[in-house]
Amino acid sequence: MISISTVLYILLAVFIFGVLIFVHEGGHFLFARLFHVSIREFAIGMGPKLLTRTSKKSGIAYSLRLFPIGGFVSMVGEDEESDDPNAFNKKKVWQRLIIVSAGAIINILLGVIITSVLVCAKPVLGSTVVAEFAEGSVSYEAGLQIDDEIIRVDGQRVHIADELMYEIMRLGIEPVDLTVIRDGEEVVVKDVEFPIMSESGTAFGNQDFKIYAERPSVGNIAKHCLYRSTYTVRMIWESLYDLVTGRYGIQAVSGPVGVTEVLTEAAQTSSFSFFSLIAIITINLGVVNLLPLPALDGGRLIFLIIEGIRRKPIKPEIEGYIHFAGLAVLMLFMVVICVKDIIGLF
């Protein structure tokens, strides 16, 4: 039987997921209002309306819908022709580019802010300097030494412990070359092997040494904020690439149900894990929405860029059909993932 505390954590996770959607759609909404675009509805969630309120001043309907898997800002002239002088399609291309990209960008900025706060809250920060090897360490046998400062993993630059661990996990399933600073000189340690661990059928390299800690300072905090944020964005792009190329199977993909489950588990573990996961999820939401796929913000940006180059828009009917087809495929994919996540619960 599910405990009351677990139910509360689930409700908290659903609430956080709704907040991230609100932030995303709020980005579109704020810039649409800034550029005086006529708006029909601002909605959180999809499906039937649970609550709705229409502003007497602006005529905008604010809605909460049944399924917390998304949201939207319905703008006049977004997918159809309109004679309204304030319709979306009547605005300049650069204004529409800002409106369409605002949601994803604000999600990413929120993730960067949360990451920065977490870094500032940590009593110690991780360097990339080797401090101690585990017993029987294969990386030590390959030639890595204590006090080596690792600066590259197979050519990929690393600056902080989080980056180092991620690159070893991703690239360390095969022997890698480690570039280190040793006694003030740059040395390449060839064909370093790491232990392999497996999770959900996917192999990862396992870092078999400990690193020195760095005490927080203004410079160190700024460095960790910058590189933890940039590596998170890169991690998401590379995860998408690994998914497409087959390294990760469909079992590695989570929808709202799976995300809620993981958020619930993180909330029960520690506040640091919980907010770290929120940062990753909101950055992921922003990055994925910028993919150049129909129905996503990135797909709409492609049409706007084409319009800017051609000096005239593609026919709204054609763009509408493409986005509709993309939305249908996206919703089908979401249904499959949700069913997979629900089955996984049992």
C-alpha cells in the first residue's frame, strides 16, 4: 500500500512538472504580450478543461487542463490567416523568432540558475586531479598516476569533476586516451581502460579513482557554474544522439509518468538530488523543444528562418499540415512511452 508520504512526494513531483511547463509557456506568453500579439488562451496541461477564467480586460482565457503533459499559448494567426493587425503572422520575423524560442530559452536559463545555486550551496567542489585509486584499479595499471590533472578524455576537454565523470561514463566503455598535466607537462596516457557497469541494458564506464576537492571561492564557483551548465546541455544533446544511433534503447526514454517517478524517488533521497534533477529536466525541456522537428518550437523556428530568407512565408496550410503530422507522431510516441512507464511501475 502506498504511504501518505509517497503520495505527497508524487503530488510534489507533479506540481514541479507543472511549474516547468508553466515557465516554458510563460516565456512564449510574456514575449507575445510584449509584442502585442492577440492571444486566445494560455493553458497548462492538455485535454479537457478543469478550470478556466477569462480576463475581462484582455479577453485571454487562462486554463488548467486535465492531463499535465504539456501546455500551450494559443495566438491569433499562429496556424491560420487572420485579418487581426495584432495576429502572430502579422508580426516581424525577428519578433516571432523571439516569441517561439522564448519558452525553451527560459527553461534553459532556469536550469542554469538552479545549477548555480546548487554549486554555491556545496561545501566542497570536485577537481579533475587524481587523489586516490581504488584497489585493483585498471586505470592505475594503464599508467594514470596520483596528482595527474586530467584535462581531456579522448580529446574531450574536461574542467570539473562532473564533466570528468560524465565523459568516463560515456566514452569509457572502450579504452580511452587521457591527456593529463604531470609535473607541469602535458602527457597522454594511452588506452586507459575502466571497469564497465550496466544499467537498463546500457553499458557505462566506471571511474575507478577519487579526485581532490576544491574549496569554494569566487573563481571556483563561477567555473563550476559555467561548466556544469554547459556539460548538462551537451549531455542532453549527446544522449539524444546516442538514442538515435541505438546505444540507448526505448527503455531509457521516460515520459511524464517516468519523470514523475524519478522526481519522487529523488525527493525522498535528498533535496540536493531533487533540485539537481529539476535542473536537468528543465534544461532537457528547453533543449528538446529546440530540435528542428515539426510541432516543436525548433520546427517552427525553421519555418521562420526560411521565411526570413525567402522574404515570404510558406503557405499556412502547408505549415499547418506538417505541424499536425508532427504533433500526431509526437503524441503517439508519448502514448507509447507513457504505457511503457506505467507497465514499469508494476
